Amino acid sequence: MFDHSTANVNRALATLREHAGIPVAAKTTTANSTSERNFCPVRTVISVQEIGKGGISLKSTAFVLLASLCVVPLVQNTAKAQDPIGVPPAIRSASKVFVSNAGGDRGLFPRPFSGDPDRAYTQFSSSLKAAGLYNLVSDPSDADLVLELQLIAPAGPANANKQKGASDPLPEFRLTIYDRKSHYILWTLTESIGVANFQKTHDRNFDQALSQLLLDFQQLAGKSPRSAAPAKN
């Protein structure tokens, strides 16, 4: 495998320049700001003046081609970074969804959160519909995906010991994505609701967490979110 480290690339280029016989004025090298571990940091430019003096030799052409090959890892690694690994095709290809209301745990309404246990379902469904990325159906048998939304309040100590693997006992939204045809769980997304002292702040954190959950789902599905803000009751 070719070593793309800066030191090795520079040494290889120096050797190739000597054998190619390209004048210094005819070539330029610039560092690529992307991680040198993945990409070749060299770009070669042949000047018009050099071509006018008699053209480019075969060795010079070989040098240019070798430097051009460094672009291949750039394209490949960029594509891998942008494409989530292991996302089921059913999530990416879905156009019709059914939102299932799994409710919320006791003790969360009307304090610390105003409204009722259906608040999350109502806001999430309204925001998903307003985004215009899916056709929301009223019958799960007509859907490609079933999105089960639940608000849970995990039980746990007030001061969780992270070193022992304990999690923060914060209320969180859980969105479970089912394949309607097979009824298998394809993916699960969670979003915690931040700590607050006042009712108004609790409600704001509720809305922000629900908004982020919707955004997470849209990004997982490869959709371009148009509106992730949750609708208010």
C-alpha cells in the first residue's frame, strides 16, 4: 500500500523530479489541508511556458500521472465519511411512514413538562409532516416504516458514577424504527432532555431534544431537513 505521509511523499517526489527532468519553474507543489494519513498532499502543475519549449517528456508525463493517482484516495475516503455505515436500505428508500405513540412514563406531566403524555407524539408528527419529506399514513399497513416514539424517565441515582458505567437518569426520547413488512427493528435513536430548574426551561429543553431527534432521523435516512422545529401545542 502506498504510504501517504508527508515525508515519504516529498522524498518520492524529489526522486521523480530528478529522473523526469522537469525544470523547477515548470512544477508547483502545494500541501493539501486534509489529513495526510488519508490523502496525498501533492498537486503538480505544468506551466504553459514549459510546453512551448518543446513539450513534455514521457518521464514528465509519468510523474504527472503518478501525482494524479493521489486524487483517488481523496474521493474514496470522502465518500465513505459521508455515507453512514450499515444503514438498512429500507430506511433510505422509505417514502411512507406511520408514527406510533408509545406514550411516556408517569410523573413527567404536567410537571416538569407542561401538557400531557401525548405532547411529544403530537409535536413530532406535526413537525415530520411539515418537513414534507414523507407521506404520513394513518394505517401502519400502508407504511414503509413505523416510527415508535416514547418518552422515558430512566431510574437511577441522582449523581451517576460514570466510572462504573452508570448513565445519567435524565428523561429521554426514544425513537424505534421498524420495518413494516418484516416487523423487525431497523434502528433506534435516543435524545436526552437537559436538566433545568424552571418550568419554562424544562419545556424549552423538551422542544430542543425533540427537534434534535427529528433531525437525527432525517440525517439517518439521508434526507435534507427543511424544518426540524417541533410544532407547539
